[in-house]
Amino acid sequence: MTGRGAPVRGARVRACGAAACAAALALLFACAGKPPGISRALARVIYVRDVRAQTSAETLSVFLVPGGPGSIDDLSAFYVISDDAELFWKVESTQWSKSVAEGETWIGVNALSVPLGDSVPSGSYRVILQDAGGETAELTVTVPERGIAAAQAVYPSAEVKDGMILVSGPYDAPEVWAYDANGKFAGSFAAGKAAAQLEVARIAASSPSLSQGFSFRLYAWDEKAGFGVLAGPYQAGTLPAR
């Protein structure tokens, strides 16, 4: 995983209120033993543009590198908690995605949503990792303030022409995120000015799940503004005959 954000799209998980948060935390600390660990954690706000509905929304991306004596298979869930905003999410192991970068395995999701479609509050968030035995580890991450809302952000755009994906926009290092027919993330591809041209056939050949057709979104990280942007979905169109 890089500082630009994780090239995966997780299941959408909605926040719970303060009462649910208190009940869940009581369960978290019910056991004692050898706890898991968190080597690193990263939180990023992603502005999402639906190019079909012409709507914009905010989501929270949270990824972490597990540590400790156990394996990732021993982990059951992680929690993301904003005490100040009284927001609480639980992400089950079946909901998170895995990404390996620079020898580290990250787990997390990109689509934590705030109730009623509100903005993601800035500030400190606690990330609590839980294993199957109920043991936990905790790390604090910070979500920075943003100067503009999702509706005001500038998004990359794409056109599929002559078997090529043509990406435009102000970002130097956008990525194409490809999804199979079931909407499951299947891979990311560099699409910046220094990247090679993106052939639809090459993306389709990268994974068996994409061979019958795929959709994609465009992701970019705005370092100065402190948020990511994600636009789509776009359809790859009819794949060339083999």
C-alpha cells in the first residue's frame, strides 16, 4: 500500500451510534491473553463521484498492517471509532480486502460511510484490531481537515476508444481500478502521464475474472488537498475477439 491510498475497494460499512459503540467496546476487552498487534495504520478520505447519477459522496478509507504473534487468518474484525464525533464502524474479516506492497500485507476497506451522507469528520480515530479469541490492539490515526467538499472536487475522467482507455484530468498519477462482473476489485493499473497506454485487452488478460468484460473507476490522490478522488463506474465495452 502506498501513501496515495489503497488500490482496493472494500464493502460499504455504515457507522453506528454511541450506544452501539459502548456495547461493542465492552465485548472487546472481555478476554485476556496474547493480543494481536498493529504495525501501521492509515486513514484517508475519498471523494466518490458517480458518473452515471452525477452525484458525489464522501467515504473513509482505513487500512492497517497487522502485527503480533498470530497470522492474518486469526483476525476476526477491526473497529474504527471517532470518540469526538461518536461514530463507530465494525469491519468483519469477510468485508476487508488485502493488499501487499513493499513486503507488507495491509487489510482494510475504502468505503466506510457516515450516516445520512454527512461529511467525514476530521480529527483522531481509534483503530482497534481484534482476533478470534477477543484479544485486541489499538492505534490512533488522524483524518485531516479538507478545504472543499466532495461536490466541489475535481475528478479524473475516462473515454474508451479504439480498444484503449484514455484518461484525462489534472492528476499526475491516476490509477485505473478494474472490477469484475460482480463488482469485485480485480486490479489497479497506472494511468499517469508517464505510464504506458492502457489497452482494454491487456487489462482483461490480467485476471480470469475480467476476461468476459469489466468495469473500472479512476482513482487519484491529491497530496496538497489531503483527500483522494474516485470516479466511475465506466464500462470497458466489448472486448476484442481472441
